Amino acid sequence: MAAGNCQQTGHNIQPPQTKDEPMQGRVAGRVAIVTGSGSVGPGIGNGRASAITYAREGARVMLVDLDLAAAQATEAMIRDEGGDCFCFEADVSDAGDCGRIARECVARYGRIDILHNNVGIEIPGGLTETTAEDWDRTMAVNLKSIFLLCKEVVPYMEEQGGGAIVNISSINAIRTLPALSLAYAVSKAGIIAFTRDVAVEYADRGIRVNAVLPGMMATPFVVGALTEAYGGDVEAMMARRDKLCPMGRQGDGWDVARLSLFLASDEASYITGAAMVVDGAQTARI
């Protein structure tokens, strides 16, 4: 398949145009569900990059998003490269929708090999700024959704003899960052505990469960979630975030996608219950 890398002009992240490395078919013949596979704004976020990467490496991909148009934009990118995918509109914080996701994937593709839980929201604020409604919504979208979808998908994986689950957490789960977001941090910490316990429970049944902890990333999600905390100045926000990273720059969706691909592939066959950072040494310095 023709593929691409992420081209950036300033902080306007552009769609992929050309391959940046040869593909190796690391998940060839497998079926992946990627939630949050669209993007909250123009460009390539973690979910879109991961969906594209799984497809480039040979997987058939179910693209799940609450915003169907956003998922369809990802679908167009994958199909332009010759990939096999389809879109599904769903609210992953709803138990009924999670059941429909699993059933539809099996109906279309016959199995589920990879579940990539990427959906998340971030509402800025510390203790006094965070409302009860903000707290409940964040926990439902970021944490409960993973619980609900895993409950639906794991039985299929167990029946077929195994699978891999990748849960997207954050370094905010283990470090307090400059822009406080209490509910977000707690929900992401919960993902690590959930990942650990489910990994242990299903380790002898061929199901691996790992968490990815992205550091500061230049993605549409970050622009949408945190700009207000920086007074609406995107360039100033990005420049400050770049300076906070030991490498002098933020990562991007492709960095998250490459680690996720590794964890979903056979290369990580003895890795489960792990919480792996992809942050350019940020947590090593803080």
C-alpha cells in the first residue's frame, strides 16, 4: 500500500502523504477495533494514526467514533492506500453501543484480534474548578468505556484463543503537569490499574493487555482541550510545551501508533500488564 508520514507546518498537522518506513505486515490477517479513530480537528491524532498504522501493517480495521464524519475521513485515508476498513458510529461510554461494536466487528470480519481503546476527553481544572458533572463525564468517557468494551470483546478473544488490547493512558497518570486537569489525571491512572488487573486475569488465556502513556503530543486533541488554559494562543501553548520536553519538541500521533503497533504484534508476545511511556524522556526528568 502507498502510505505516508506526518508533515507539519508550524503546528498545523497535515494528513500523511508518503511512507516514512517500509511496512512489514506485523499484524497481517488480523482484525483491529480502534475507538476514537477520527480526529477532533484537522490533522492526525493518536487514534487516526494508530488506525492507519494497523491498516498499513495488514490488519482489517473497524473505525469507531462518536463523530461518524471524523471516522469517515480516516476511512478515506486508509482506502486511498488500499486498506480494508469500515466505520461505525458509537458512544463507547454506553454499554449497549459497546455490545453493538463487538457484534458488528465479528459479523463483518469474523473475529477480533486487536482492541485499541483510544477515546478520551480532557476538561481543564483542579479541585475547585472541576464540577461533579465534569468528573462523571470524564470517568465515563475515559475509563468506563474501556471497562465496557473489554467486557464485550474479551469473550470473543478468549473463544478464538487470544488477542491483544492496547489502552491509551497518559503520563498525567503518573506525573502532575503544568496545566491541571484533575479528572483527566485520575481517569488515566485508573486505566493503568485496569490494564494491570485484566492482564493478570487473562494472561493464561492468550490475551495480552498493555497501556501506552503518551507524553506531550502535538495533536488536534491537545489543541482543542488545552488552548483555553493557555489563553487561546495555540502557538504560545505549543512553544511552551516544546520547551518542557527534554528533546525540545513534542511527539505526535505516529509516535503513539508505533508503540501501539509493537504491543499489538507478536514482537511483544511476552509483554502484558505493562504501562509504557512514549514521552521523549519527560517523565525521566520531572
